[in-house]
Amino acid sequence: MPEAILVLEDGRRFRGEAYGAIGETFGEAVFATAMTGYQETLTDPSYHRQVVVMTAPHVGNTGWNDEDDESSRIWVAGYVVRDPARLASNWRARRSLDDELKAQGIVGISGIDTRALTRHLRDKGAMRVGISSEGTDPEALLAKVLEQPSMAGANLVDDVTTDHPYVVPAEGEKLFTVAAVDLGIKAMTPQRMAQRGIEVHVLPASSSLDDIRATGADGVFFSNGPGDPAAAEHSVQLLQQVLTAGMPYFGICFGNQIFGRALGLGTYKLPFGHRGVNQPVMDLGTRKVEITSQNHGFAVDAPVGDDLDTPYGTARVSHIGLNDHVVEGLELRKDGKLIAFSVQYHPEAAAGPHDAAYLFDRFVDLLKDN
């Protein structure tokens, strides 16, 4: 395999072999701690403009199938693995991971010490990075890395949202209609709602309140997505209109951050984010701990344990991460009644775990109650 090089913006460099497409790529270096579900990770639009470092050493064992994609394409800017599988072995596999990366033009690198790289990112924080298998001059690549934009302040929603509305029909008896604003939605999310009798109208991020009402929605959902929530002004304003109209609301990941900003709270960039399928979260209402799937680099800045007066009702933090006490969920009540809630993690959980699937049932209960 051709030689490849990875260079971080602080000058740290790693040499390895080309993996996937030959070329040059740039993005924000982040690490993901999942040991499974790499296909879902790669096709998650929340990873747009990010170079993903896999902490699991052996990647690609189960190849690539045609069923597990979370969107229509691979979104990561680059891919970093230690030991790529030499042979894919799974009854659903149609091709190898390497073949799919090449087919979609995703530049990667293998054969490097991903543990050392992960420890560096954990200590120094996520940062800009470049990978090249075309030229291996580290100084030349570093100069290009330093020209790349930061993730802070990046509005990436328009890059990943659908360009046209579409409907995911309810399975079995239709109970409710939900307007899902696509900020980078994963395919499994409307499927989880459809399994519970919800007809999901997926709308572009540029949609208006009139567009939402035109679906006949009983409730509104905002999805996960990439970028800085502080730059997504239209989404915040739209959600404020939804809350003013008194429509039930559920948000996931970026939808949690947008909810926080709509309530008047701030958001901030985490040092290295939470990415993996092994993140412990406590539901402060039930005191139960869930092992969750996460992918976020920003978080809501809100006090834990305090009721917050907002123009729409009383808000409070509903979930916290047990590793670092990051806000992992919010809820909004009016006259003591739940009218909106969100979580920072992924209850649709493809490829798992499924500890948090109850949140979709909670959304159904919210729709019933309102």
C-alpha cells in the first residue's frame, strides 16, 4: 500500500499506509470509542467535516452491507484505523470497508498507533488535521491544515439537510403525525417513530412554521446534526416559534442544543466531545443509568438541579453524563405539565445499545397528553 501521513494542527504527525481512496483530506480530528457499528458511524451526517479516529484496533471485520446506512452516503472527511481487516466475514456483507471507502472517495490512513493519537486528542483537545497519501511532506501538509476553518462557528446544517420533504409512513395503525426537521437526521430515527404508529414528515432545515403546520403535525422533532449550534440561528428561531405555538417537541443531539438555545441557554465546545456507544447517562427523574450512543462536540450550558423560567414555561436539566456531568437532556413544563423534552445522546441507537429506546415511548405519551 502507498505510504500516508497524518498531521495535526499542533505539528504532531503519524506515518502509516493509505486506507480507502488515495488523496488528501482535511477536517477536525475526533475519536470514536465504539467497537462495533462503524458503518452507522461513517454514514452519520453529524460527522460531516470530521476525521474519525477509531479507538478499537481492528476495524472492517464485518465488511459493508446495503442495510445499515444511516444516510445516502459516507459523511466523514477522513478515516483513521490501526489494523484494517484483511477479510470481511459476515453473511450480510456485500463488499469490504476498504472498497466502500474507495468507491465514495474517502481518504484514510491505517497502521498508525491510534491509542497514542487518541491520548493526544484527549489531552490537547479535538483539532484540525490533514491526511495525505499523495504527498508525505509533513511541513507542506501542516501549512494546509492551518488554512482550514475551525469547527467553532461552523454552520453545516444546510450541507446535510434533505433538499425535499418526504414521508416515512407509520407501521400498522397510524396514531400521530410528526414533523421532523432534518438537521442531519439518521435514517433509524424516523423508523423508531414509525414503529410506534407515527407518520413522520421529514422537512428541510429551511422550513417555516407554516411548512410544519401544513403537515398536520401533532408534534415536532428536531434531529441530530453537525456544526456549532450557535451558528444555526434559523433553527433556533423556528423552534422558538414552535414552542410559542404550544406544539409538543422532542429533540435529539443537535436538537437538544438547539432546544437549549431556544430556551435562552448557552452552548459551548467540549474539549474532545463524546463519541461512542458506551457513554453512561443518568435520568435525573428516575435515577436510572443508561449506557448510550453519542456523537457530539458541543453541549448545553445549564445549571443542574435548578428550575429555569423561560418565556415558554419552566425548564430544567433532565439527564447528565456520569463521566463529566455534561448536560445530556432538557425538559420544559408549563403549569406542571411536560410539553417538550430533548436528549443529547441517540436513543435510536444504531448499532446500539438500546437502553434509551423508552424515550420514543415518552414522546408518544407526550403526544397523547397534548
